[in-house]
Amino acid sequence: MAKGSARARVAALVRRLAPGGSAAEQAEAAHALARLCFDKGPLREHVRRCGGITALDMLLAPGSSAAVHEQAAVALHNLCVDNAQNQADIRDCGGVAALVGLLALSGSAALHDQVAATLRSLCWASTQNCNSVRECGGVAALVALLAPGGSPAVHEQAAAALANLCSDSPQSGDSVRECGGVPALVALLAPGRSVGEQKRAAAALANLSITSTQNQDSMRECGGVAALVALLAPGRSAGIQKLAAATLGNLCSENVEIKDSVRECGGVPALVGLLAPGGSAAVHTQAARALHNLCADSTQSQERVRECGGAAALVGLLGPGGSAAVHEQAAAALGTCFHDVQNGDSVSDCGGAWRW
């Protein structure tokens, strides 16, 4: 479609969103705008200049039909991806509050999926949007979507939205914990859950584990450590193993009770196993980092790493061809896990002194 004709079509579609039109016409126009704006930055700008964001936000009102709600949410999602100005306009026009309000309705899984996806995009790297979602009651609404029996697709989008919401935000992390989000997210790590559910839940827990020791203790108390260790097993995707190892690394930072729990759940051999040759560099990096944090000021953990062959595995990561991040984390882990005489001999026996 030519540039001029595409812009003319956008303007015509925005006019069809106006109040007074039929629900079918509004849903059709919103759907067409969503398709036009998918992966097309310049048209996203033009929709905003034509008043499309304001018109779409208005369609989120309680009186609109379910089909209109769903298509308006899809269009807003496509408009806000990688576009800070559109995100700000959606927020300033009341779109965040309206989207959160839709989650309280007994709508379809498709509607909840689209609304959660839009909130997820709005919360990406935007402190103002994250604050707005939290202040509008969005945390409780998103946690409610994680309830057992729901759609895996909805669970995935809600967990992803919570992950973005909690990124670098202790206040949002506290809100998630207070709303019961930690056990709900841990439940998504269980066997039988979809890969998407497990991956997004692990990402949310990784962000939550950074923000406060209360979040860390909550994860331990509801079985989160054992669930994360289980995700390190051979055969799991590298993406899930990386996130699980990263979360365990966060949890083990200066938390003695969690270090004990990781060790008791079999976390040491599982993490050492991830260091095997041929694995993902990202997995190697996060596993070595987790071992470093686990062994800091923990003689029991240091001894367990030695018993599981951690010295040879970590020294093996220092060879030529490895990434700088892998080398850095492996060296840090070796320094922490094998700093005494007995453990230091383990490193020397593996050729570590020569490789350093």
C-alpha cells in the first residue's frame, strides 16, 4: 500500500471509531488499525496524530461490546510497541486505568490475553507506566489472572506483565508479594505447565528476587527453590535453565537460609551439571554466577561444589573460545568456592593454576 493511501486509510478508520457507530463497525475498524500498525512505525505515529489513541481508549469503556474491547486492546498493543510517545498518550488518555478495569470483568480468555499483553508492553522500560498500572490496581488484577484453571496463554502474558512491572521497582515487587503473586508464580513452574508459563514465571521471579529479602523468603517458603532447581534438569530448554539459574543466583546473594535450601534441594550438582562443555554461554554464565553467590561465606556449599566436580567444570570454562562473561563468572566462582587449601588443591589438580 502506498504511503499516502495508507495514511488516508488510517484517518478513515479512526473516524469509524467515533461514538455512535455500531459495535461491529468499531470492532472492524480497530482490527484494521491493529493490522496496519503491526511492525510499521510511521503508521503508529500517524494513528496518534489522527486522534486514534484517544478514540481507542474510549472504546475500552464498560459499555462497549466484548469484541470492541478485544480489538481495541490489540490495536493499542500494536501502537505502543517500541513507541514511548504512544505509550505516554495511552496513559495520559486514561488507557491504563481502562485496561486494568477490563481485567475485572468476567471476559473471555482472549480479552484477558490481549489486555495483559498490552499492559506488558506498556510496562516495558517505563517507570511512569509501571507506577500507573500499580496505582490503578493492576498488580492485583494481573495476579488474579494467574489463578489455577486459567488459560496458559493468559498465564503467560500476565506473568510477563508482572515481570516488566517489577523490573527495578521494589515498590511493585512488594505489591506483587502482598497480593499473593509469589506462590501464584511459583505454581506456574510446576511440571505439566507450558514452556511459556514456566519461562515467564521464572523471569518474574528473577526480578522479584532482586528487590527485597522478603520476596526471597516468600519464594523459599512456598517451595520456589525446589521448583527452580527442578528447571535446571537436563533436557530443559536453555532459556528456562538460564532464568532458573539467574533466579537462584539472586536468591543466594547474602541469604543463608536460601543457600541451605538450594543445597538441600540438590541445587549444587544441578548447577555444576549446567557447566558441561557444549552448553549455552548464557547458561554457563548464570550457573557460574549462582555457584559464586551460593559459596560466598558458606563452607558447606564450597565443600559440596568440590564433591560434585565443580573445580574441573569451572576451570573448563576458562579455556580459549569462551566469552568474556563466562570467563569472568567462572573465575569469580573459582575464587569463592576454592579459596582454602583443600579446595584450592582441587583447582590446581584440574590445571586451574596454569589456565589462570
